[in-house]
Amino acid sequence: MTWIWIPITIAAALSQNLRTALQKHLKGRLSTNGANYTRYAFGLPFAIGYALLLHHGLGFSWPSPDAAFLGWVLLGGVSQILATSLLIEAMTRRNFAAGVAYAKTEVVQAALFEAVFLGLAVTFGGMLAIALATIGVMLISLRASSDPWREFLVGWTDRVALLGLASGGFFAVSAVAFRAASIGLGHESFLMSAGYTLAWAQSIQAALLTAWLALREPGQLHAVARHWRQGALVGITGTLGSMCWFTAFTIQIAAYVRTLGMIELVFTFLMGRYAFGERASRYELAGVALLCVGIALVLNLR
């Protein structure tokens, strides 16, 4: 079963791609936090329903959470909220490419956090794979720049790039924290460990953002209710993606999971090239090549 994390991660990446597109569409109608809130509020019933299905439908016993579990889930939940809000904010700014590119440093940051907090150091081959994939993704993301190499080397000084770096950092913390919470349960089923952690995480996230919007942006709760159809789609796709991410994190090192998750950009590139006839620049081609090499190395790690 060691290979099962691979298709699960690919499914997670595709779901995330769809959810991000839907959230970006909602950003024009809701605030940054309002658009972020739809993911957790509308996704919560599905997350809880999934956990109940695992228990009552498939017969898995409930895990026994402790204080450490709750601490990791709270850290992961808050970090994911901040990461998503920062990413949505970066996507609405002028230098969109730089923000998204630097957000992809999440994988490198996740490897560092995992080594510090969980003592799970990646191998030399794993670090090489992560480095190649990250550079590849950044080159693809910076394709819109007139001078991608200059943007690549000094673009981190841009405000939007800093938003992207911060977003990537918080995403890295959330990935490591959720992995720590899930494996810390010590449950016999990785499905129940992941599903139970997800239900707790989304409950906390929905509660925190409900309180924030009620106190700081009260009009947004009414706006979210008006756009419930689009919000429900965000919730469904977001929760489906989270189910897959949490499950993959429970099985495999988070940094490796996130590296493989970058494959969504390869799919996007291929669709643009062959479905819409878009011409690729040499920077894009180099980026896709590096990303594919990095993914191939991750898939061949032992």
C-alpha cells in the first residue's frame, strides 16, 4: 500500500486547482476572508459526514485525541486560514505571477519544518527532487514576466512576492501540523486518522472565521449566504481536496506529497498547449522539464 499516496495526491492537486479557481471567482463578490470562509463553512458538513461514514458505514473505531492532537490541529487550522487568505490576496494584486511562484516555496519550507518539528529529514535525493520541482514551478509561474530570470532572482523584494512567501510558509506549517496530528492518533486506519483530523480541523476553522466575520466584517456573512451556490461548490471541491491531502499526509512525508502535488501545473501547461493552442516560452519548457524530473525523482524514492 506504500504507493497509494500517489493517486490520492494527484486527486488532491486537481481538486485544489478547481477550488482555487472557484474562490478567485468569488473574490470579486466577497472580501478575502469571505471568499476564504466559503471553503470551511460549506465544506464542514461534508467533512463531518465523511468521518461519520468511516465510523458507521465502514466500522472504523473513533480515535482517542489528546492535548497534543488538538494543539497540532489548531496550529494547522490557523496556519491554513492565513495561508489561503494571503494567497487569495496575492492573486488579486498586479504581480500575480510572482506571488504564486513564491507561494510554491511551500515545499522547501515544509521539508525544513518537518525536519525541525517531527525529526523527519528528507534524503539527499528527496531534497534534490524538491529543489528541481520548486525551481521548475517558479519558472512556469513567472512566464508572464518580460525578464523571468531577473524576476526569479530578485523578485522576492516585491510586496506580492513577499505575500506569496508568507503564504507558502503558512501552508508548509499547516501541512506538517496536520500530518503530526493525524499520525499522532496512532489509529490502525490511515483513512480514519485523516478523516477524523479533517473533521476537527474544519470545525475549528469554520468557528474561527465565523467569529471573525461576525465581529470584523458582519456584512460578509450575509454576502456569503447570498452566494451560497458558488460557496457550496467551493466547499465540496475544497473538502474533497482536503480529504485527499490529509490521507496522503498520513501515509507519506508532507514535503514529498506537496512535491508530487505540483503536477497540477503540468496538466495546466498541457491543456493550454494542446487544447487552446498556446505557445510555450523557453522558460516554460525549462520549468516543465525541471518539474517533471523532480516529480520522477520523488516517485522513485525508497
